[in-house]
Amino acid sequence: MTTSTATAPPAAAPRKSTAPDPARARLCRRLARWGFVAPAVVFMLLFFGYPLVRNVVMSFQHYTPKTFFTGEAPFNGADNWSSVFQDALFGKALWHTLVFTAGSLLGQFCVGLALAVFFNRRFPLGGVLRSLILLPWLVPMVVSGVVWRRILDQDTGVLNTFLDTLGLGGHTPWLTSPGTALLSVILVNVWIGIPFNMVILYGGLQEIPKELYEAASLDGASAWRAFRSVTLPLLKPVITVVLVLGFMSTVKILDLILALTDGGPADATQTLGTLTYQNSFVELDFGAGAVVGNVLILISAVFAVFYLRANRTEGK
Amino acid sequence: MAVHAPTAPRRRWGSTVAGLLVLAVMLFPLYWMLNTALQPDSGLLQVDPVPPGLDLSGFTKALTDQGGNLLTSLLVSAGAVVICLAVAAPAAYGLARFGLRGSRTIVFGTLITQMVPGIVIANALYTSYVDLGLVNSYAGLMLADASLGIPFSIVLMRSFMVSVPGEVIEAAEIDGAGPVRVFLRVVLPMSRNALITSGLFAFLFAWSDFMFALTLNTTDDVKPITLGIYQYIGAHVGDWGSVMAAAVLSAVPAAILLVLAQKYIAAGITGGSVK
């Protein structure tokens, strides 16, 4: 990448030098080049860098509903931190976040991989079916949440009606009982995430040379054996990327949970994301919201390290 | 052609049947959304598996209540796409070709942004938006929504622009074209596919945005359809027909994009995340 541009491009030499001194011309060219990148850098600093810093500062400030009229948010040491950590809800939210993330990833990945393997075989209409499966992923998450809320309704939802017809109970309070709400939210999120997992894993499968499978079958390997010894090892870099990206997008989910349960019933589906929202935008205690947000960032950061490592090993 | 002629056909059609079943299960919720929308009178009762007739009154009501919000979504998303491409395309080109010192750090930073949770951004952004007077404004929401697509677009377009042949660019430079002209006249037209893909995704991200709409608006002045539907379920619990009709309307852009641009979408999902 550096070879073509480290020295002045050949175009500069034959042209009559209009600028009085070459050093200035070079500076101009360098500035022009930075001009391409600068807006994006500034934008990302404002919309990603600045919020990160600001959240740390805010977590040491005392915000009240009045703050936005008076503009006063005095520093209050570690008060926000200690009050958040002492609140039993924080521990619950942390636990729910981990269960939600692990459960969602497990489900999305397993079904996604199974479908990717399935669609990797060539059969009539395979391509069309594969692209239609993307649809759930393209619908806004809040909208999916609303639709599932209707489907999972205890008394008149179609899922319970269906289970009732089969004689399998059919009175489960999917979203309205603290015992089942988190599980239901996870299942809906699995449904949302399957297409994404499937598409990326399918892309990875396509890269595996077909000859390897032919060789494996000549050696008398069963389909399962070929999957374990050929598919999984060669797919590993893609699997890592899928899981890490999935983790980072799942751990912070807010839309879906708000649309399905609003964090209820009895805080059974409150996660770090919804708790941040509730602290900041419902109770207007932005300091407490910032504390929870920082914890969320910390968790993501740990996994970002994995991501970068995966990215590097996959490298160019 | 003749390679898999003899044994395959029956088993392959078996796969098609299995594939159809999978598709039916995966798309059932969306079917149910449409089905419920066509039975506006069912209210809180059970919904028939198939609509008894073509009752569009749910849609009429949804359009009356949510039509304005749909337009808001359209406007905000279009604005976000314009901002996103205007910022991301030059950057992608710069990062792909200029070998600037610090390019690697910037690309690295772009990947890092994917781990910053939206609610954390909203938390800090809201307080600044209050100071800047950007709360409840179209511009504020467009900028925030553009941030959803920019890192993705930079990564996607950069990996594409790296492969634009250097000779073409050098030829244009020898003809006396400056960097801006080369970018606008040579690189952008050659990167059409990457631009379309990025634009599509930027649109989808902005259209689906709920978090910024929820947090950066305190009045009804700027209300996209996602926020509209969320508030709709709070206010119209008994009127699932029109809620679902609104949901169908909000899913239409996704469906249209899938039909018109499926090859770009599959390419975008794989290219943007893996590379």
C-alpha cells in the first residue's frame, strides 16, 4: 500500500511547476489528501470517541431532572458508581445480559450453521429460498418485537393457540411471567439473528474447495466425519468473526427488549442496555446511566480484543 | 451439465421441499403480521389463520395515524444516506490509496466503533444535543443515524477501492486531473457497486433506527415510524389490526430492497463484516 504513494507520483515531475516553491506544493498535496479522510475522522471522533470520554466524565457527575434547565451537574466523586453497584437491579441486569447474549449466540449460531450447510448443497430454487430467509433480518427490530408480542400473547397469541390444538398445554405466559420472559426474548432474538449467521457462514463454506470433500469421501469418511475434519477447521476464522460480531451486537440490544417487554415483568428482562436507558432517559439520572453504560463498554472492549485478534490472524 | 444427471434429481427436489419448510417457519411471523393486519376487527380476539376477506381498513387507519411518521422516516433516512456517503466515500478512497501515515490506525478505529453500544452514544449525545439545540431536530437525527452506516461504509468501500487498478488513476493524473477530479470522475463511477451497497445499508440502518429516535426526541416534532409503532402499542393495545398494518408498512422498504437488490445485500453482509 505504501509503495505507490510514499514518493511523489511521477505526474508531478514533467508538469511545469506553478507553485513558487516545491516544499509548499508538497504540503498542499498532503493537505488535499488528508482532506479526503478528515471529515470521516472528525465525524467518528464526535460520534464515537467523544461519547466514550463523555460517559466516563458523566459517571462522576450528579445529574437531576433540573440539570437541563440550570446546566448544573456538579461532580460527586464515586457516588453514582457506589449507588449503582449497591442496587440489586444492577447484578440482575448483568446476569440477564450474559444469559441473553450467550443464549442468543448459541441458538443463532447453531441454527445458522445448520442452514448454511443445508443451503451449501445445490438444489433447485436454493438461491431464491436462501435470499428470502434474509427478510427477518431486514425488518426493523422494534417491528419484529411488536409482531412477536402479538404472537406470544398468552390468551390469544397464535403460538399458544397452536400448542393448544396439539394438546401441548398452550397457556404459557411467554412474555408476562418472570420465569419465561427472558427465555422468550432470547428465542425471538435467535429468530432475528439466524439470517445474519447463515449468510456469513454460507460465504465461508463457499470458500472451501470442493476437492477436499471429494478426497474425504474417497477416503471413506462419513458426512459427519467430513464436517468435523474438513468443514469446521477451515471455517474457523469465519466462525470467530461471526461469534464476535454477534456478541458485540447482541450484548447491547435495547430495541427488541423494549418492544417485547419493556424490561419487565418485574425486571425479569432488564439488561445493561435497558438499565442504561431507564436510568438516563426515564429517571433522568444520566450519571447512573453513564455508570451502567461504562460497564457495558468494558464488557464489549474485552471482546473487541478477541475481534481484533481474529481480524489480524485472518489478515491480509 | 451431464455430471449430476443420473442419481441426483429426486434427492435434490427433496432438498427444495425441506428448504421450503425452513422458509415457511422463518417467515411465519411476517406472514402473521400481514394476516393480523388484514383482520382489523379481531381486536384482542384470536386471529384466523387466513384473512376471511380483503379488509383494508386497518391499513387506512394506520396510514392516517402513521403516514406522517413514514414520511419522516423516509426523509431522515435519505438525509442519513447522503451524509454517510459524502463522509465515507472520500475517506474510503483516501484510506485505500494515499498510504497516509495513520491509515492503519484509522481503519482500526473504524472497526472499534462497532463495539460502542448505541445507548452509550445516545447518553452522551443527548446532553450535547441539548446544549447545541439539536434535540427534536431533523438535522440532529440525520447525523446520529448517519453514524450507524459510516464505519460499515468505510470498511466496505475501502476494500473495494483497493482493487481499482492503479494504472487507471495514474493515467488520469498524467492527463492533469487533480485528486478531487480523479476521485469524482474515475474512482466513484468505477466503485458504483460498492456505493450502491453502502447506500442501501446506510438506508436500512437509519430506517430501522429506534434508539436515537427514542432518546434524541422529547416531543412529537420528529417521529420516525419505529418510534411511532412503539408508542402505538402503548396507546392501542386493543387495536392490533392497525398496529400490524403500520408494521407491514414499515417493513415494505426492506422487502423492496430485498427484491431489487438482493445481490448487493448478500455481498454487503459478507463483505462489510468479514473483510
